[in-house]
Amino acid sequence: MITITEPASRHLRTLVEESGDERKGLRVYVEKGGCAGLQYGMTLDFVQEGDEVMERDGVQVMIDAESLEFLKGSTLDYCDDLAGTGFRLQNPNAVRSCGCGTSFEPATEGSAAEAHQH
């Protein structure tokens, strides 16, 4: 599961209303790529079979099972500041993030074991 902040749910409500289909929600996913190995993706979509669905203030965020492994415990926020405007994920599973904020390196059992050996 992930946490959805109030600013994120408010902005998502606006996007869903502008899409013209109240059944849509925000799909958050992880795919290979980016400068740190994996990158976040987001799109308006419909709930699919096997999705984990979180709801706040009448809007839904969906994550497929494979992506959820990388996103458990994350917080989805919406920011409008000097660093940029848009949804942001604060991911406790990322051991390293790139400067662009959309790419990350996940923690692995191997990296945790190596850290204990040093």
C-alpha cells in the first residue's frame, strides 16, 4: 500500500474531472529505464484485474502487483514549487535516486547483505 496526500488527491480529482470519465484513476507503475535503473510512470487509467487500489477523497490510485513490490510504503504527493510541478513519490525502497526525481535504484537483498559485511 501507499499513502496518498491531500494535495495529491485534490489534483487527481481535477485531472479525473477534466478527463470526463469519473471511473478513471491514477495508475502508478515502475518500469526499467532512467539513469538509476528503474523509473516511475503515471497515467490516467481504469482499474485492471490484479491491481492494488488505494482510495482517498473519492479518487483512486492503482498499482499492478509487480510495481507494488518497489513502491510499498511510498507516499504519493503533489508539489508546485521551485523544483517543479507534479506528482512526486517518496519511496523508502529506493537506495539511490537520480537528480531528475523520476528514476531510482531499488534496495535489494544482496545490497543489504553487502552493507552488513562492511
